[in-house]
Amino acid sequence: MITRDELIEIGMFNKPHGVDGEISATFDCDGETAREFSCFVCDIDGIFVPFFADSVRSKGAMTLLLKFSGMDSAEAVRRLVNKTVYVPKREYEALQDVEDGDEVPTDYFIGYTLTDGDDVVGEIVDIDDATENVLFVVERGDGTTVLVPAADELVTNIDLEGKVIAMSLPEGLFNV
């Protein structure tokens, strides 16, 4: 079974294209990069389901038309409309050169430990991107949850191997 921590969000399914089962999808990465993934995953009723593309066509710089195995009508792909597209995190990591400073989606850091100086704040368990100011949802050791701004200027180091984000957080942030 595929779990959320094995995936990374890269886009959104749009609407069916034509009557033969194609669907358009807009990605956070360019279309050429999106073509490289072995499958596209979608949350269907709480279960992450992989879909394997038989064909992939460009519709713009960041939009592709996808035709999935076993989905041969507009009605068949309609259940994917407006759903988030995920891909396997390991494939995404292999395609990204994050050490050269390329930007990665914030949900890449789910599962990372967040530190403030020498203090461990907790584990990043989710991302709150409901507003323009993206927040890390951090579960502390005592079971409480805190929100931490996912601002570049607060990050002092990212250890990809150790899965740790070091930040310099404003004093009193957790006293609010």
C-alpha cells in the first residue's frame, strides 16, 4: 500500500480532454520533468492509487494531456478532476538536484526534524498552505502541535541525508 510519506505533490488534475479518456494536468514542475515519472498517484476515497500513463502529450509549458491504462472515456477520468497529483518521492528526488539550490515543494520536507539552534522543535508532519504564508505543521515531543513559518530567510541549513531542517526562529514564537 502506498503511504503519504512516500509521495510528493506535484500538481492538479484539471478536466477531461476529448472523449477518449485523456485528462489535462497542471504541474509545479515543467512538462518534460513530469514525463519522467513511472506513475501519477491520486487520493481516491482515502487510498493512494497509482495511474500509469499510456501516452503523455504537451499542452503548454506546465500542462500535459495524460491517457491512463484502462481509462478509455471522459467519464472514466472524470473522477480525477480537481484532485491533487502525487508522484513517488524517491523518483522526484532522483530527478531534482536539490543540492544546487533548486527550489522544491515544501511538502518534500514532511518527515524532517525541525531544529532551532541546538533545540529540537519536533517533526514536520504536514504543510499548511491555505494562505500565502506557508507553514510547517510540527509535532513536538510532548504531543502538541505548533505552526512554524516555512520562510527561506529563517532556514539556516538543510541536511538532506539526516532529514533535518535547521532554522533560526524568532524568540517567543511558541509563546503566542
